[in-house]
Amino acid sequence: MVASPALRSAAARPAATADRHRHAGRRGRFRREQEGTGRLGKDPERLRHGRCRKAAGGGRGGGAGRGGGRAAGRGSSKMLPTTLVNSGSQGNGVLSRRDAARHTAGAKRYKYLRRLFHFRQMDFEFALWQMLYLFTSPQRVYRNFHYRKQTKDQWARDDPAFLVLLSIWLCVSTVGFGFVLDMGFFETIKLLLWVVFIDCVGVGLLIATLMWFISNKYLVKQQNRDYDVEWGYAFDVHLNAFYPLLVILHFIQLFFINYVIISDSVIGYFVGNTLWLIAIGYYIYVTFLGYSVLARSLSFKTG
């Protein structure tokens, strides 16, 4: 029996409808995939505004939470590093009592002195690196001080390794100085005590206190805790400047004392005074670099 054309078209209509629905579903999935990967180029402005409205207006099914999380993630990846003191601050930018007590001068001094008796906690390799670059490139040493301020909210050293190595170098150079000059045991001890407590500590306390007072009183524009010069940093600047002076006068000069400097001649006077001029010039230069770093970081007066 042969079916009529009307019956054949009626039988083929459901199959054609099913094919159209299947093709439409494929096109819809392809469009969603293109939108998800960002390759849709017909109306990108509308698509971007739609995503922004979804992220800001709280779309259906928790779209606001997901959009806000993505926006926060993108924003946090572009943030600059801040100091640790800000991490413990409250919502109004004020430090909590616990964090404020941890950043006081007394707490920093206690932590420094406590680490002085724990040699395993000291970074002697980094201290040796600083001693080397104080001769070749002092700017790199003070750049590290600036990084410490950004990460630990402290200009002064928190590791006493440099002070320990400087003390050892003071003892060794003074003993060598006494040996070259043929000094006795008690005379060498007296020279050592003079170099440690007068040349290094005594003069350092005087210069550091003077520079600390002048910097906070006359150079800093804003007189508050966030824009002050730490006394410990002023003393660290003195130690940084004192180390090259010590090496020049207590080590390099030893090779010229018996043969050139002690001899009563013009060359002896010239070599001795030249070494002293270089040592004092180095001290002034390293001290200047230390406070110039503060001038770039704090609000120093320029005129």
C-alpha cells in the first residue's frame, strides 16, 4: 500500500523538529563555550557589562559571591608589599595593644639582646656580606636596611651578627697592632679597652645621639612615631662607617708603620696622613649614605 504525500510529510515532521532541536542545542553549547573562553566577538561590550552586573549586583545562584571573590583575587595580585605592622592593625588603622607593645623600642632591644646569646640564630654569612660591600658598594647595604623597614617596620638591625664579627675584628686587629709595635701584654690590653670603649662605643654613642637628635628635631617634617629616626639605626650607621675606618687604620696601616710611617721623613708623614684622610673620608661618606636613605624614605626637610 502506497502512502499519500500528506501522510509522508506528517510522518517526517517530528523527525525534522527533533533535528532542529538537536542542532539548536549544539549551537547553544558552542555559544556558551565561546563565551566562557572569551572568543565571542559579536557583542563583547554587552557580554562584559553583563558579567560586571553579575559580579556587582548579586546575580542568581550566588553570582555576587563568586564575582566578588574573582574581583578580590585579581585585586590582591596587584597589591604592593606592606609592612608587618599594618597586618596587625585594626579596621581604623590603629595597632592593637599586643602589636603596639611588640613594636616598642624596649621590645626590640630585648629581642636584640636575647639573640646576642644564641649564636645559632645569627646570620654570620649575611654579616660578612655586609662587611664586604661596605667597601665595594655601601649603597647595597643601606638598600637592605630599607627592605627591613618595609618588611619588619624597623630600620635598625635585629640580628647582632654584625656586632659580634666587628668585636672579633676589633680584638684581632688590636692584638696585631700591639704585636707590630712590640707592645707588652698589659699595654695591648689597655689599647684594646681604649679602642673598644672609647673609639668605638664612646664616640659612637656621642655621634649617634647627636645625629639622632638633629634628624628628629630639625630634619623630619612630621613629628610622629611613623616618621622618626630610630636611635638604634643611628648607632648602626656609626658601626657601618667605623668598620672601614678600623680596617684602614688597624690593618692596612700595619704594613707601613715600621718601614714608612715611623721613619722621620716626608714620605712617612704623607703616607700616614693620607691613610687617616682616606679613613675619615670613608667614615663621612658611609654616614652620609645612611642618612640619605632616610631622606628618600621619610619626609625630610629640603630647605
